[in-house]
Amino acid sequence: ADAYPDKKISRSWSEVESGAACLRTPDAHIQFLHDTAVRSLIHLTAGDAVPGPYTYNRFWFRDACIMLNALLNTGLSGRCGKHLETFTERQTREGFFHSQDGEWDSNGQVLWLMNRYRLLSGKTLDQKWLSAMVKGGRWIANKRDLSTEDPKLRGLLPAGFSAEHFGPNDNYYWDDFWAIAGLYGAAETFSAHGMPKEELFARDTAFDMEKAVLSSIGIAAKELGSLAIPTSPNRRLDSGAIGVIVADYPLQLLPPGDARMLATADYLMDNCLQKGCFFQDMIHSGINIYMTLELAQVYLRSGDKRYRDLLRAAASLASPTGQWPEAIHPITGGGCMGDGQHGWAIAEWIMLIRNMFVMEEGEKLLLGKGVLPEWLKTREKISYGPTLTPFGSVEVLINNKSGQPTIKILARWYNKRPESIIADLPGFKPAHLLEPYYICTLEREEV
């Protein structure tokens, strides 16, 4: 209330949750964790978007953007928009979205999220936001290191503390991938708002930076003798490599199943797990749930069943109140870093559940790709939504009462519709949902 004195304050849970996506699943524990995550996310965005209620009760652009993306995808676009309105006030004269010194991921994250907001809400952005995006994009262009002769570093962002959990100051690919995605997102926004000069500058900068990063990764691959990507061109493969999978999820800069992404994910799976979850052994030392769920997203997008094991392992480590700390002690199972109610973790839980039911892939919508097989065996109704997509609001309904599932969607489209809508439940042949009813019955795959 203090942060938004001119805004209407919700006085009941039914009011504040109105419009949020609902999950209906026969798995009581998954259901509980999802419902708790949505309410916790609302709690942590009551004023500033903060990643925790106690020691982390302060603003970081990084955590805020990831949390607000989950808020947006779950249907609470109005709440997300109120927070985005405050972002321009935190931008420096030079265009830097500043919350901490020495961290270079914020500009890319803000530009990416603003474009996501435009796409998922269906709204036109006002001039204040557009001006901030122009300044933010030029800050990235000016921040790139174009003076070095080192081919591994030329065109990348300078060394920084980055997302903190990768190690000491370095040239982290995490920062670069966010910057590239943010610039491409800004170019899309400028195009939609009739700003051709700004669009060309953002797109050309993104393309040039992407070329530099991929060249750097190629050099690093030769040096390491591996397709797996290190967290920076200056490092060997280690647990910090978790940072590069952002190129796959959530940014989708690379196609699903990209060999480099899968090699990186496989390295992490083979070397960095404790109790079935990702264990970070530097700075944020402990089992990390949000990184575990990001790893699961890479496998989900590629169609690899190992996302299920990561999902179940993360669920098993939740507290009795449905929360995860930032880092979990592998022996005690309790928290060993950060707050016990971590906003990034609950945001990634919401996003994984959402993408299990509705995933965007270019101009396509994929439905039910991550639904767990055991849910279908109960023959109970399963549903999720409405969730926001770049095409409009979508709710997925699965009825398997007869043992032959029928899947349908309830959709409210914006200006454009997806080129195709594909139902892809585990154990059944993929099928297209066609207008006007968007419903189909799936046939079991032959074993």
C-alpha cells in the first residue's frame, strides 16, 4: 500500500487472485505447492518486488524481472504492469537500470520483460517506457568491450559480479545472453510502435553481439574439447555453467534440443546433483531449487523425460509450508542461505508448471507436453489456466475419463493467432487443435 498509495488495494484473497491461472491436478502435493507459490508471489510483490520477506527484503532487478515474468504468465498482467511503471524511475541518466553496482544483466532483463509484457498483455507501451527502452539499449551497446584484442572477449560485456552465484567477477555469458534477448525484444517493440531507426539499431546491435558471443563460445569449446558451454570464456566447466542455460530457458535464443545446451545440461546432471537437485558449490553453496527448475526447463523444451525427475526432487525438498530457501543444506534439508521463502524459486516453480501445460515455440503453441503420465492414469480431469501467451489468453482442459484423453482449450485471442496448436501428451500421438472448437481426442502411441 505504501509503494502504490494511488492504487486500489485488494482486501481479500479472492480479489487479489482474480485472474490468476488455476491448476487442477490429481497430485495433491504438486497442487499445494503451485497454489502456495502463487500466493507467495503475490505476497512478495505487494510493494516492491522483493525476493524474500526478511534478509532479502530489498529490490534487485534480476529477481524482480524473473518474478514479474511469472506473475505475467500466470495472468496477473495488471499487477506486473504496476511494477514495470516504477522501473523507469530506477534508470540512470546514461540508461543503466541500476539496483546494484557491477552487475550487467539488468538492462537486458528489463528490455526483455517489457517486450514480454507488451506481447502477453496485448497493450501498447507509452512513450515513457519506449524512451527508457531506447536508452537501455544504447547503454548495452556502449557497455560492450570493443577495445580488447582478445577474440574470446571482444564484443562481450565487461567482467562483473553478474548473478552472484557463478563465482567472482568475470565475463559471464549470462549477462550477454540477457543483453542479446533484451535488444531483440526492444527491436520487436520498436517495430510494433513505428520506430524504424530505433528498431534497426537494436536489431543490428543484438545481431552483432550474438555473433561475438557465439564466436567466443566456439573458441572456448575448442579449448575445452567439449560442446558444453562454461559460464565464461575464462573458466573451465564447473557448476557455474548453470548460467548459460538461460539461452534456452527462458530466452529461447537457441532452438529446442540445441546440442550445446544439452551437452551443458548433461554435464550439470552428471556432476552437480545432490538429492536429485542441482547443487551449487560456490558462493550460494547448497542445493538450489530455482537453478534445478531452470535445468528442468531445458529438458522439458527438448522433450527429454529427465525434467520429471528434477521436478519431483524439487517438490520433495519443499518445506511443510510449501516454501524453498535460496539454498538447501544437503544433510539437514534446511536452509543455508537467503530467506526461507525465496521469490525466484517460487517463480520458477510457477513457470515450470505453466510450461508443462502451455509452451510457446515460435508461432506455435504446444499443449500438455510436460503433463506427468501418472496424472493421466487417474482418469480425473486436469486443467491449467488461463495463462497469457503472445497470442492471447489460453486455458487447457484435459478429460481422460474414458482412458482416451480429450484435450481442448478456451482461448481469447489478440490480433494474431498461432500458426498451429499441437497437443502433445506423454504416451499419445501429437495432434493439432483446429478452429473453431479447438478440441481433439488423442490416440495412444504404439510401443
